[in-house]
Amino acid sequence: MMNAKMAGLVLLTLMLTIFASAASAIPVYFSSGIKDGPYEIVPTLDACPFDADTPVLDVIAVGIGRGDCYLIRCGGENMLIDGGEAYRYRRVRYFLEDNGIYSTTETAETGRIKTGEVLDYMLLTHAHRDHYQVQAELLQHDYLPRFIYTTHDATSKDRMWPEYRKWIDKKQVPYRRIEHGEDLQVGGANLHVYRWTGAEANTRGENNKSAVLKITYGDAALLLTADLEGYGQRWLIDNFGDELDVDIGKAPHHGISQSYPDLLERMSPSLMIINDERSSAASYERQMAKHHIPRLYAVRNIHMMTDGKIWYVWVE
């Protein structure tokens, strides 16, 4: 006769099989203390499963509400992706300081701050104010990364780009345009770039030319879809649908409108991050509920940590 402990292990194994096989290659665990989400039945843990010596990738959706801001930390390196509108600057700056990342001026003042990191990289997915303005503010205040990746260069004609570029030039930070199909490295994590370019893309608006990033670490995969709208989503599905299966995804364009159903089918995420408040993304919320996709809204900081074998998600 099966004892209680054995029965519990069998039940846990069965649950993990259900949660993992239908949606992702590796399991996604959630902190049992999460409130306001994930609105579906999910596997939980009472504590982080990784000790201090475990090499991990930590992807943090910074809680700024509507607007994209992600910090990636892996292997002793970090990258800030987008940042939000200018009025979110202090919130992002305090978040960085709370995580031991300071301006280059502050780290040089050893009497004030004796230890700390600076930003290694910034990446701008596209030149809209709700993505670049915080980065511009950080540059003004000497948060100077070693390198900036953008979707523009000196020849770009986008009307908002000069507002951001002037601070790159003034602070003399090296930068370059990222290209479709290339791979960037942050510590041991790989960021694969998808970006629609060319004559047709140029007629579909800046959002549809956003840089989409597939982040992988070991067997773990996460897809940041920037601000893709319908045309961009269709391009991504038609050309790279077989590459989009991930554990965690980001709702395109802050969940303002519903995603293509076949994009969700291709991604099959165990968690979707929506960079907005739940009340402002009612249509997307209905789509997530219909498909029973666990989701969290980035009104607080969402940590997604993995050792390449499992994910652990918590909110602070």
C-alpha cells in the first residue's frame, strides 16, 4: 500500500508533467506568496530553490505599469532593456540602486558608495518615448553603460530618435544598431534578435519594427515581443513560428490589444508578463483567461530566475 509520502511524490510528478508538457520545455514554479496573479492553478514553492552559489539568469520586469523596462542579470553582467517614459525615471533609478547598480559618478565617489555595479549594457527595442525616455534620463545622470544596442544608427530618420541619440553622443557612449538574426551575450545568457526590416516593414510603423528578443539560458527560454502589432506578429509567425516555443512570454505592445491566437499557440507559455495594469488591458486579460494562461501584470517588480532547468518566479 502506498504511504502518504510516496503518494505526495506521485501527485507532484503528475502535476509537473501536466504543467510542463502542455506549455513549456521546463517547469515554471511560482512563489506561494504572490498576490494579484497568476489567476490560474500553477505549481508553487515556498522558497527560492537556488542557493547563492547556483549560476542563474535573473530577468526582472520592473514594475512601472504601462511601458517596458527589463533588467537582465547573468554571469556577473547586466543589461537594461528599454525603461519607460521620463516620469518613471526615479522609480527605475531607485530600483537599480536597490539592486546594487549605481551611476558611474557615484561608484567613483568611494567615500559615499564603496561597492556596487554599473550598467554593462543598455538595449533599446525601438525609439518610442515609453521605451527610451528613462534610458535618456539615466544617461543624463551618468548611468553610463559600456555599450548601447539600438534599432537605429546615425543615418536613421525616425523623428524621436534624435532626442535619445543626443545623450549617447554627449556622454560618448559607444553604440550600434542591432541586426535581425544576430546573437548578443549577457553573461551566459544568449539574446537572439528578430527584427522586421525592409520596404514593407517601413510602411507598417515603428512598433512593427521593434526588436524581439528570445532569451535562452540552458534549456530555459523567454520571449520579449516589444511593441509588435498585428503586421509584425504575422511576420514573426510566418517566418519563425517554429522557433517561438518558450517557457515565459511578454505580451506584445503592453497587452493593449489581443495577440494573434496562433502566436500564443506557437509560444505556448507557462507565464505571460503584461506591462500594464490589469484594468487597462481588459481585452488581453479576457484572451489570457480564455486560454488559461497564467499571467502577471508589471505593476510591481517580477523576478523570473532560472538555472537553465527550472524557473522560479516571485514578485517584490
